[in-house]
Amino acid sequence: VCRGLIKNGERQDEESVGGRRRTEALRHLCKMNPSQALRVRGMVVEECHLPGLGVALTLDHTKNESSDDGVSDLVCFVSGLLLGTNAKVRTWFGTFIRNGQQRKRDNISSVLWQMRRQLLLELMGILPTVRSTHIVEEADADTEPNVSVYSGLKEEHVVKASALLRLYCALMGIAGLKPTDEEAEQLLQLMTSRPPATPAGVRFVSLSFCMLLAFSTLVSTPEQEQLMVMWLSWMIKEEAYFESISGVSASFGEMLLLVAMYFHSNQLSAIIDLVCSTLGMKIVIKPSSLSRMKTIFTQEIFTEQVVTAHAVRVPVTGNLSANITGFLPIHCIYQLLKSRSFTKHKVSIKDWIYRQLCETSTPLHPQLLPLIDVYINSILTPASKSNPEATNQPVTEQEILNVFQGLSGGENTRPTQRFSITTQLLVLYYVLSYEEALLASTKILGVATEIAVISHSEGVRNTAPFRVGDRCSCSDLSCECPCCPQGLHSALLRLLATNYPHLCIVDDWICEEQITGTDALLRRMLLTNMAKNHSPKQLQEAFSMLPGNHTQLMQILEHLTLLSAGELIPYAEVLTSNMNLLLEAGVPRGILQAVNKLWMVLNTVMPRRLWVMTVNALQPSAKIVRQQKYTQNDLMIDPLIVLRCDQRVHRSPPLMDIILHMLNGYLLASKAYLNAHLKETAEQDIRPSQNNAMGPEAPEVTREELKNALLAAQDSAAVQILLEICLPTEEEKGQSSSADLPRDVQSPPSPQGAEAEEDEEEEEQSLLCNLREVQCLICCLLHQMYIADPNIVKLVHFQ
């Protein structure tokens, strides 16, 4: 019977007499059998007929099942209709609300009036008992809030209050309900009440604040406006206490700051989006309705200077990651940096940003990279031409070095790192981006202004582990490596490839893939406790026994090949400093190959330090006696130093492989170094050549052309030296011609026996083999150089 009455009923039952009679009949039927009332209500919603009946049944059910605690059935039912996913139901019920308002308001018998009355009673039931605008005015003289005057919202009522606020937002914003003066007054009293410091209390304050922004018409009298201002001031004061007690990272303090910044920058649409996302509903808010709130915010509560001063005092978010949602301090700082508020009011933000970078974890928060970019821009670009000193301070070198301490290796390295890998990657991104932006803006900064911009010293450049940034080269989308999400890996790789091409050699990546594959796992399974116990000191002792005893050294080297790249770092210095001992006669090829293998593994984690140590170790003995030590800078300026090594290296293929690897790297590094040097001294390009002795008609050679000529001379010199190394020496030519003679033409065998002759033949063959192998290694490198720059072939041929 009920289904038939509902199915054939009107869409809006209160519009006609027949509809009202049908509703009354069904309401009486449900009173006869209350257990079926909710089923009948479900049919009403399903058919989208007789909305008044659905509300009436809910009202009857609420009276029967009255409960002071928790959210009432009426609030849940109406909220579900207006905030559910069914647009048809939302429109149907919204029409019921709008039509009901158009009839006379004194119609007490209407279901809509009964619903509003019941909701108002529920709202008044949870309001704090002692509250009036007159008491507020009296208490205004006191600086400290009087707890007895401002009786707060009870903890058990907070969730119910939040549900009521969201319901009234939906009724006014979606269904178009126009509140009466009494409803507006009571709503404002509830919104400006003070909840306890719990997560639910933080949520309630956020909802109240957004409701004030969305429906500013609720505040109509000067007394109500004063009440709202005092409540907002209380929010600012209590924000830190709420966050510390409730344990919620994204609290209402950040939202206040963010809204204040949006008002200052006139981004009203951003405020509307923020309000809608916090309330969880899409409602229409006219930007003009925010004008009064904007005035209150920008002139009374949050002047721009107050915003910037307050933002610096906001504590950073601990363990910031993408898992922490909501509006955080980082969003506020980002907006203030973007609008240059800190520089305008001379507020230092450097320490806050550094602390936040140190408090990060995986997965990476999407706002971190934009924050670093806009911070770097605020360091290098003045806020205005009239005030060129208005820039932020950069992170100090010592702070950068502190992040990377413990990564440089050595025996005393602490096993636990103070900073997470995410922090180190972000600081690395900052260093690389800062250097790139500094070079790009040198010409503008040097000529237009006189800013004293700090460039990072060689100490920072040589200590920062740039290879960390390109370690993750995985293409697996499920990878949880901190450098993969939100484009950090690609951003770091771009910066490295542009500014440090010698750290982005493809051969190294291929080698690294082999090291980190399944073979490494199998080798780890073979790793015994004895192998782990070898110390750098034992390795040094084994080297000192060469060339007489090489068994112990071979055993230790084989065990070291089972270690990971990071575990090998303490052995790097011993390994490189003893490389000159490997040039003595009688050192087995197996030892040379093991050292080559270990060097290539170390090259994946500490290439720059390793290269410098290796070049210094393989110098000719005369230079080692003079203790001439080259630095990273020396080798970048003159890469050909690498080839000025001990001549015996030229006939040791495993060591020559290392030399060629370093030469290729330093040739690339030299190009990047000279490009950076041109940008650093870009102002010289602009100065007119006043001392041109040849007259104005003489063609001016640009610094760019001089740089290209220097690089071409450098590359061609390297090619010529390598080609000369490929040529056999006089001794090797003699041995080769002797080996080519027929057996009967050669000198007769000595009577001492055939043993000495066999040793001699074996030595000749190994020398020839070494020469041939070195030629293959050199030609392979030349082939790559010619492909990279075909002009080198023409230049070498011309020479």
C-alpha cells in the first residue's frame, strides 16, 4: 500500500492539498507500524516523491529515539540528501526547501518549518550556557581570556556541532535556505564558541572559519562583527596550543595564514576553493561577498607585516611527506615567498626553510620543490628595482655541509646518519639549482645591481654527493625511492647532466646496473664473516708485501669485491695510494684486474675524490718525490695532467682503462667548467673594448670563440697523445721483428737449456698482448670522442 501511494504521489507533496493528504495518510500508517517507517522513507528517496513525508517520518523517528549525545537522525538524513553523490536527489530536495520558503512563514503546520525548528532546538541544546555579546564587551578590557566568561563547547558535543555546521552550510549553499534572524544569531554563537584542544576541535574551528567566509551575511550588526574579530584573535593566539595538544599537523593556524595571504594578494578565487574543499561541498560564493572580510583581515587582524612575522614563528611540520594532507605551514611560506612579503618587511625566512628541509621524509611532499625554486628566486632577484638589497639570505655553506657530514667516507664514519636521504637530496637539489640560477642571472645581477651574491665554494661542490642524485635510474612506477616521485629524480638528473656532465657518463650507469642487479645479491650470499673483518690497515700490509708475496693481497681483494660500493669507501685511500706498486714487474694480472674492478665500483659512489687520489698516486716517481699534489680544480683546468702519469701505466691495460675513464670525465668537466667561467665573468662581454690598438675595423674575437678554440686544442692534444701511446716503442719494435724472423734464422739456443728461452718468449707475447689491448681501449675511446664531435677528426687529420 505504501509503495503504491509513494510511486503515484507528487514530486513535491506540500504544493497541493492532495499531496498533503497523501503524506498525512502515509504518516499515520507508519505510526501504526513504526518499524516500517525507515523502509518507507527509503522508498521516498528512491522514487524522489513526497519529500515532506521523508522529513516528517525522520522527525517522528527523532522524537521516539531522542538522544542528547551523538548526531541525530534528522541531521544525518538531510545531510545525506544534500551532500550525497546522487545529483537527482539533491535537486529534488533542494526544490522542496526553496518552494517551502516561498509560502507564508507563519505556516507552523508545514513540515519544513517543523524541520527548521527541530534543527534550531538541537543547535541551541549544545550551545555554551554562558555567552552573550554584552559579556564579551565587558571582558574585552582584559588581555587574558576569562575562562569563566567564555565557557567552551563540551567535548562530547564537538562532533555533533561540526555535523550541524556542515548541514546548515549545505542548506544555505546548495538548497538556498535563507536563515531567520534567530537562526543566524544562534549559528554565529555556535561558530564562535571555543572547543577543547582535540582533533575534532581543530576540525570544528576550521569548519566555523570557512562558514564565516562562505556566509558573511550571518554577521550583520557591529556587536556580531566585534564578536567575530575577537574569536579570530583567539584563533591566532591558541593555534600553537591546539596543534601541540591535539597532535594534528595541519591545524587551523595555517589556514588563517593562508587566507590572510590570499586576501593581501587579492586571490579571492583561491579563498573560495579553499572554503569549498574544507567544507567538502561545492557552493557558489560571490567574490563581492568577501569584501568586508577582506577589510577585517588586511586592516584589523592580519596586516601584511603581522602575517610575515607570524609565519616565521609557525613551527615546521615534523617528518613532512605527501602522506600529510591539508593546509600546512609550507603552503603559507610558499605564498609569502611568491609575493615577496619577507623581503619587503625584512623578515629572515632562511632558518625556517632550512629546518623544514631537514624535517622531511618519503614520499616527497609536492610543495617542496616549488618552495625551493621560489626561495632561490627571492635570493637572486630583488623585490624591486628601487630597492636592490631586498633579497632573502641563502642557506650558509656550513649548514649545507652539516647535511652531508658522514657521507664523505673514512674509517671514523658514523654508521647512522643524522639527516634522511630525502633531506640530502633536497639540499642537493637546492645547491645545484642555486648554482645554475646564479650563473644564469650573473649578467643581469652584475650590471643592473650591485648585489653581493654568495657562490658556493669548492668545498661545498666537492663535498656534496652529486652522484646520489642519479643513483635511482629505475623505471618501475611502484618504486618508493625518495628521488622518484614528484619529479625530483628527473630534476636532479637535468641539473647534473647540464652542470656536471662528467658525473653522467653512460658507461658508469651501465656498470652501476650490473652492480645493483641480481649478481650482487648472489655475491652477498657468498660473503663470509672473515671477508667482512678485513680492515684498511690489513690491506695496506698486504700491499707492502709486493712484489714478493701476492697471495694475501689477492685473497683480500677477492673478498672486497663481495662488498657493496658504500662499504668499500673506507678502503679507497689505501687502494689508490698503492697503485704505483702494481706497476712493478711480477705483479699478477689477477691483482690488476681485481683493483680495476674495485675502482669501477668505487667510481659509482665517490668519483671526484677517487679520480684526484688516483691521478696523484700514478704520477711519475720524480713527481711523487717532490710531493706535487693536484687538486680537482687543477685537473678541470688542464685535463691532460691525467696523461702525465708513469710511463709503465701505458702498458698495463687494467690501469690504462682507469686512466682513459678519468681522461674522458675530465675532458667533459673542463667543458662545463669553462662554460660556467664564461657566465661568471659575463660582464666582461658588455664592456666596450677601449684598448683596441688595431682600430675599430679589426674583427673582434669573442670570448666564446676563444673558449671553443681552447677546447678544440685540448681534445686534439689528448687524441694525439693517445695515438702516440698506441705506437710500439723501440724495444717493442725490436721484439716484434725478432719474433717475425724464421726460426732457423734466429740465434741458436744457448746451451744453458730451453727454460730461459721459454720465459723470454712468454714475456714477449705478454708485452705484445698488452700493447694490443691498450690499443683497443684507446681506439674505443677515440671512436666515442669522434662520434660526440666529428670536428675533432678533421682537426687531428689537418694537424
